[in-house]
Amino acid sequence: MIKYLESSSRPLDRAKYRHHIKSQNMNTRHLKTTEWRLVFSRIRDDILSQRLQPGASLPTIKELSRVEGISFHAARSVLKKLCERQLAESWQGRGFRVKSPNIDVTLGQTPWFSKYAKRSGIETTATLISKARLMAPTDISRSMNLAARETVLRTNLLRSANGVPMSYTQNFFPQRFEGIFDLIEQTGSVTTSLHALGVTKILRTKTTIKARPPTATERVILNIPPTNWMLITAGINTDEEGNIVEYSIGSTRADSISFTVEN
């Protein structure tokens, strides 16, 4: 196993990597340029076995060349081949990383992110970043059929897949859902929280999608470069009687999540 990084948000631990290579008694300093495939095979196997987790940082060409004792050209070939095999990805200004999970979400009546992720064997989590009680902005009031200056409850959530940040959402709820802040904090689920507040069935009645580059805030929260495009969704969820229970605006990484529209 080659352990480059335990967490994708931390820099490459060069000393730990050098120690790991030495402990394997591998004479990598004498590898020939033509033997770059040996290095490729080890990294490939670590990715496929998930010893290197999705989103984990990989060494730069310079680092890989120095630590493995291979030429720059050979190191470049290793990383290029990993990208060609869809095992790694190159981010401008951020080097190379293990490719993040790919999730296809069907936009039907119940477009639940976690449900479609589980079908691919991907574990998801939702973390409450902030919460607020505020006067609804004009566009939100209009979308939720609220009276002017009516109060709404807003949450900001970070959704991750296998520990990799995937999307950042703003969720707006009518003020009748008192207690939803605590419920979301406890359960990590908007759906579960609405069920606990008496909404037995949640239906998606409208979704709009557009694409754009990430904002400065999204780049920080999702830990992505400015070249990583976003899919922006705005959706309205209702109960069985057609009453609006939630309006959400989601900023989702376009490199990891795709949407299928269900007719």
C-alpha cells in the first residue's frame, strides 16, 4: 500500500510517505524509467482497494519522481495513465487526486441524493453549517407562495459522499416547522426531519438546473479549484396536499454528480 494522504484536506505528508516506502524494503531509487508501470500498478491497486480514498491527494510529478527514483517523464506517465483509467483527476493549480465518486441522481418525484448514492455503494452524510430565522427574500417568497416579509427558516448544509464534499445547499422552510433546526442537527437528514414534523410524504414538484463556475465560497466549502464547474438546482418540495414544505437551492460538483430527468 502506498499511503499518500489520510485526508484530502491535508497536505501531502512527504516524510510519512518516504518512511512507508523504506519500510517496504523497496529499492525504488534504482527503478528504470521503463519500469514506471510498477509504480502505476501499486497506486492503481491502492485506489481500487480503497486504501487510497476518493478525493485523497496524490503526489505531484516532481514528488513522485523524487520519492520513487524515476524520471520526470516516467512520473508523468504514471499520473497520466491513472487519469486515463478514470482513477485519478488533475485539478489546475492543485495537482492530482484520487477521482471522487460518481453519482447519478434521477430528478423525479423523490430526488433523494442519499438513495441514489447508496445504490452505488456510496455512504453519504449531511452536516449543518448554519441556521437562521429571517425575512424571506422576494424571490424566495414568490417561489414558496408566501406573503411579503413573511419569516422563513433557513439551513445551510454540506453533503458529502464517502467523506468527499459534493454539494452545498440552502434549504428554506415555512415557519410552521418549528424544531426543524434541532432535528436536522440530530439526524443529518431533511427528509427524516420533515417526517418527524408530520409530513408523511414529500414530493418534488419542480426543479430548475443551470451551470456556472463556482463562487469563492463554494470553492472553499467544497475544496475545489475555480475550473470545477457547478450544477445549480432550485427545487420545490410539497406534501401530498400540495402544500410547500421546502424550497432548496443546491450547488453541486458537476464532475461528480449528474442528473437524469424522469418524464
